[in-house]
Amino acid sequence: MGRSITDVIASLPRDRQEQVEARYQELRQEVEGLRELRQIAGKAQEDVAGALNIKQPSVSKIEKQADMYLSTLRSYVEAIGGKLELTVKLPSHPPLKLHSLGDVMSSSSPARAPSRVRKAARARP
């Protein structure tokens, strides 16, 4: 008869057991996809659909997508009660949090209309 994983870990030296536990805790913080994230938040697809003002099959479709707009992901995360934060990891730099994309203006940027608004204003007679 084989040994259980608990028995195998218990037979390891104490420092190795601590490494295994630390890695286990890291992996617990990772999720496979949006479905698992929703389940962790304790929400049903119907709850998310109501928050997003869409039908439940559309939530299922979102959860199965491999690629989507960040705005869709942000809306989904907020619908389950979360907040989306983007972190950029560059070589030889500490992680950087990205607060806005494209024409979205942050509070630290000067008040300036997006280029498409400026172009439209110039095109008017």
C-alpha cells in the first residue's frame, strides 16, 4: 500500500517541510480562471449577470474566454466584489502598478483632452 502525501511530507527534514508549506501557500493564492475566482467570492453566475446587467449565459461565455478587453475583466472583477489591479514586472525593476491605459487621464496628469477630441474639435467649421 502506498504512503499518503501527508506521510511523505512528515518524513522530510523540518526545513524542507517549511519550504513545501510556503510553496503550498503561494499556490493557494493563484487561481485557474474567472470561474474559480467567482466561486472563491461566493457568487453565482446569476449574481454576476445581475451586477453586469447581462444574462447568465453571457457570464458563462466570459468565464470561458481566453482573451478579453481589460474593461470586461475589470467589470467582471468588480461584479464579484473585487478590484482589478495591473502589475507590470520588468527585468531589473521592482513591480510597477499600472493605474490607467490609453486616453484615461489620471489625477497626476495635466488636464488635456484626448487627441481624438482635439481632432474632432479642429474638424468642425
